[in-house]
Amino acid sequence: MTLPAAVEGDLPVTLAAVEAARAIVSAAVLRTPTLAAPRLSALTGANVYVKYENLQATASFKERGALVKLARLTPDEARRGVVAMSAGNHAQAVAHHGTRLGISTVIVMPETTPEVKVAATRAFGAQVVLYGETVADAFEEAERISRAQGRIFVHPYDDVDVIAGQGSVALEMIEDGPAFDAVLVPIGGGGLISGMAVAFAGLSPQTEVVGVETQLYPAMWSAMTGQARACGGPTLAEGIAVRDVGVITSQIVRRLVANVVLVDEPELERAVNALLMHQKTLAEGAGAAGLAALLTEPERFRGKTVGLVVSGGNIDPRMLAGILLRELERDERIVSFRLTILDRPGMLGRIATLLGKLGANILEVHHRRTFLDVPAKGTRLDLTVETRDHAHAEMIRTALEGEGLPVQRLGAGGADW
């Protein structure tokens, strides 16, 4: 089957190419499930299905395109080895399948790459070179190594074989899922959404393919709209923190992708938390971007059958721990507040007894006596307690103020009660 002539036109990747790549992918890459997500449906108002690419051996969809590229190297190219640039997932994919196929791999990663991804890449058998502060720095070094050592450069997204391999995600979703009204796909350089868009255009043209980027890195959004926005800043979704989209990918996206939703960091955090709490699945920030878009624009997708691609699950454990705690604070299941009290025996015990009677579990206590805005006979007491919900937190505040102890709420942006 081929795309309609009006669609296929002069696209650099065709449906036939995606279907041909699928034969290579199927031989060595897990066919991940596409499953209904009732709890996410209840949360968002859409009929949600999830494609679990975080279940791959390297916990990312990147295996698909990397394998196709490596499998199509000539014997001479395979002997010379490959070099790739990546902040993590592409690195692990190239390392894993390079080692499996007996191809030498060198991976250049920015020095700022999370250690969990560096360690995982080495564990898959690659030689890792840490270079520069940014992906652009690492890209330049990878190209230098390619020229100096004669290695084949495996581009993370702007390569027809890579794009065709990534398109196999869509082929599986079309076969395993319902008729989708829309699919939400994370965009970094655009390899995944390009391959998927080609497949959906040919086999399920009624499905709207929507991209998702972070507000901090709207590179493809800028390419599509012609409105230049600056890219930069720390983001939870470092896997899609790309300043420059591909030449090949942007051509396909402009033709076949409906539009791009931009999401903020709080929605990304909320999406990572929701996938873990509701689906019991681990997603990195980029992998949760599709759900973040549903949370950002719920009315647009309400009542529609929507497919989400959890594109990767390689998240730093420390970052995950921080997200879970922050979500507990947003839900007011952990509350921090400040009291200025008389510095005399029994005051802390009195407060602790009251909190115990109210069913609040004390997590942290800090006395601060030396601040100049605290009376000489007083002390500042910062308390963090575990609560049930907003109503419970309000009950605690009311009870403390009833004891003559004014309460200042901490956290939640520093807002007072």
C-alpha cells in the first residue's frame, strides 16, 4: 500500500519505506503493547490508549531507527564502526544494537548528561566520550570523530533509515489499537513523529497526528508557524530539548502533522506522576509529553479516542523522587507551614500533641532562633506534615490559629494561606 499521490509527492520517506523497515525491526525489537488506560481517560476526559515504548530493552523507541540504520550498513561500513551523538536514548539504542551486531560504537554525550544514561550506554558496550556543555558541542565532536576515524555517523533523527524505523511504532498502533481520532507524539528533532505521520497518513488518514514540545524548546513549532522563539533552559524533558530540527523531518512534519502543542514544566511533572500512579509505568519527561499535552488542552481532545506514545522511561531516580514529592505538595498531601512561637519549654510538645490528635504526621521540624525578624524571646518553627487532602490541611491551619498560633503557608510558590 502506498500513500495517496497528493500526500506522498516528493516526501523523502514513504509508507513503503516504513513497511520495509518494519521487517528489520520485528526481528530484533520488542513489539510493545498498545493498551487502554481507563484511569487516564477519567483524568483527561479523552478515551486514552498508551503505546508502551518504555518497555524496550533500552527503555526507548530509539532502538527501532538505530537498528534499521545499523542493519543496512555495508560490510565495509560495519567494519569501520559507527559514531553517534546523543543525550541518552539514541546513545543506548546504537550501543545496544551495535554490540549485538558486532559493530564498534563510539557515543559522544554532553558532559551534563544524567549519569544514569551515561552508565547505561557504557553497559550496552559503547565507548562513551563526554564532551561539551550542550548537544551542539557533542554533535560537533561526533562529526570530528567520524572524519578522523572513518566511522559512519548515525544521526539521531535526520536520516531516512532512522525515520522509517521509528515509523514502525505507528504500524503497530494501527494494528493493535482502535481507530484513533488523534495521536500525540513527542518531538525532539522529529524522527519519531515523521515516521509515524507517514504511516498514519497512508493507513489511517482520518487520524490527526499532533506533536508535543516543551515551551522551552519549541523548535518544530517555530519551523511550522514561522514564528521564531528562543530555545533554552533546564527542562524535565531533556530527551526532546532540541534547538534545531532536522531538514528531512521538518519537511515531513510540515506536510503531515496537524500542529504542535507546547507544554510547561508543571504539566510534564504532573504527567510523569500520573503515568506512575495510574498506569504503574515509568516515563521520562519526554516520554510523558503526550499526556502533558492532554492535560494542557483537555477540551480539544475531550471525548476523542487518543493514542499516547510513552517514548522512553530513562529518568534519573533522584529527579523522579523530587517529582513525586512535588506532586504530593501540589495535592496538599504534604504541607509546610511556619509559626513564630514563644521559645519556652513545652511549646513544641504542645504543637506536636495537637497535630497528632488531628491525624497529621510530622515529617520535618526546623527551629530558627537567630533571624532578626523573630522576637528575642521567640523562635521560628518550620513544620512539614503529611496530610490527607486540602480539607485536612485547612482543618490543621484552623486548629493552630485557634491556639493563638498564626500560620504562614510555605511552598506552593511561597504563597500564604
